[in-house]
Amino acid sequence: MTISSGRAAGSGSAYTGWAPGPLPGDGLPAEAFRRVAPAYGTGSLADLLPSVCAVLGVPGFADVLGLGVPLDGVDRVGVLLVDGLGAYQIPLAAPFAPVLASLPGSTLTAGFPSTTPVSLVTIGTGTPPGAHGVLGFTVQRPDGRTLNHIHWGDDPDPYVWQPRPTVLETAAAAGVAVTVVSRSLYRGTGLSVAANRGGNYHVADDGPAVAEGMLAALRAGPGLVYGYHPDLDKAGHEDGVGSPAWEEAARGVDLILDRLAHELPPGAAVLVIADHGQLNVPVEDRYDLSTGPLADGLDGVAGEPRLRYLHVADGAVDDVIATWREVLGPDARVLRRDEAIGEGWYGPVPPAHAGRIGDVVVFCQGRAVVVASDREPGRAAQLIAYHGSFTAAEMTVPLLIVR
């Protein structure tokens, strides 16, 4: 997919601040760019922990994913989230991750947008994003400031911003031993509190430590263990899916899985999931909303390059939509907020959360992104791989089983 001739002819919205070298091949087939809707209630990340808890006998949860059969006889379950390991990345990783490639399982959909903070809280609460309110990588607060959910401390209060109880809290209250295995960097952050409150936090600052921490908790007795590993996502963003750095990160994932597969105690299983997939984006597929007509009529911009939230000046919504549709053409769907909510991307959205979605929602298609060179850190426009929109490559994630 290449950018339309209208942009090249002088729309003034091409991104010109960076010229990368040749991109690695990410191996995506054409069907990876089809639109995929989140399968809330039947096969999404929101359904994972409730199904696990049902298997573990926690009252009030239903096993909608049918995990009771593959987890028969299990009294302790680990859930390992490999950030960025979309289902479409597994064939590319297979030569470097043979254990990963050998695991049985199926797929789920991410929530929407297909981005880390949204997915982590969707998993943690067992609810669609509209219910928990973490609705993007960045969102606009009621006071007009921008909240980056990755760099979130205690303002706003995560118990207020994300009011739903987590599945970990509910399981712990029912007497289940709950452990979170993740990096020291994330301990006590707003995102961790919003997604994972209720679990005992075990610090694990690299892949081997994640494996060791999860195994230690599973050996300790029946319970629920959640582990998080970010290296594959980081390598994809910075060097590209399929790059040597990404291949090395895939090898690191396989070392974790190899140890888990060989050292699980009796009665234990581990489910391997991801928060989203990724796709590489060449420079010619990058628009810049900070230049040309895309900047007209905007009071604020949030989201991320694959999924933009536009907060629009009074009376300018129709003009902004018309302009963005004209400039981006087939590279994006441009909808009003109520249209996006009505299509079900977020699940039901209460009024208290609706304003976190922009007046206008821009869903990038193909390999297009919309960067914001004057509003966001420069590095955000210079990544190699992105995610956040509704393609199968971004929305389809694995659900693999280690027994």
C-alpha cells in the first residue's frame, strides 16, 4: 500500500522530518489488513481472566472461552503476556522460537484500540474498554491536559480514573493466591494499579527473572500468576518486526517458554497471550497532522499514530471530518465519536468515559500512520512498527497453552 497521489501532489501533510533505512520484512499477508472487530463476551482479552477464574473455582465467573477442557486437572494457572506478540508475528518468530511455534492453542481479539494500556486494563478487569475507561494510549482529560497511560503516576487517581475492580482483586478476596510478576519500573504506577491491583507484586526485571518468578509462585501452591514481558514489543517499535533485534527478542521469549515447559509443577499450566500485534510502516505511509490542512480546527489531539482522537473547536466537526477524509482517502476511516461508539469498538461507554474519546476518531488502514511532530515526542514519529488500529495484524492475539 502506498500513499495516494493527492498527498504526494502537495497536500502539505506528508511527514518529512525523518528518513529511515530499508525496513525489515514483517511477513504480513494481504489478509492481515482486513478489519477485525473485538469479540467482547465470546473471544476477547476481556474474557480471559474471568474464564481462568471459573476454572479455578472462583464464584461469579463463567468460562466463556471453554478453558475447562484444556485445563482439566489444573489448580494453578500462569498467564504470560508477551507484549507485541500478535498471532501474525508467530510464523515470523518460529525459526527463532521453536517452543513458541510448537504450542497448541487458538486466538483471541484484543480490545480496542489495540494498544498496550487498553489491553492490560481490559485483561485485568475482565471488561471492555468502555467500562473501565482506559480508552487509548493517550487521552484528553476533562481539564484539557493529556494523560499518557504509560507515564501515569497518581494523577489522576487510578482508583477513580479506572473504577472497576480487577479480576485479581476479586480472586484474592475469594481466597486465591494471586501474584504479579513484572518489572520494578512498573510497580505502583497508575497503569499497574488500574490493571493489576489485588496481586502480590514480584519484581522481575528481565526474561529469565520472569520465568523464575512465575515458576516460584506456581510451585508455592494453587493460585493465579500473571507475568509480563515487554522486550519483543520494544524491539519491534525501535528496529522493526523481523529485524535482527526483533529476532533476538523472539529468542528471549522462547527461553522463557522453554523453561516454563520443562519446569512446571504438577497441576500447573501457563497461558501465553499478547496485548496486540505490530506492523512496519515505511516513511511514505506517514502523514503529519501538524502541517497542512490536517491541523485546521483542532483544539487537541490524543490517541497514537494508528488511532487518532481529534478534539475539535466548536462548530468545526463537519469541516474537520471532510478535510481528514479528503487528505487521507482510503488510508483511514474517519468517524464521529458517537459513530465509533455505536459500532461497538469499545463496548458500552458510560457518559463519564465518553469524553475520553475524541470528537472525531481516525482509524488508520493499510500501513498508514498519522504522526504529530509538533505535539508529541519526536521519537513517536520515528518508530518502525506501530499498532492501535483495527487490522487483523493488530487485533488478533494468541492464546497458547503450556502444560
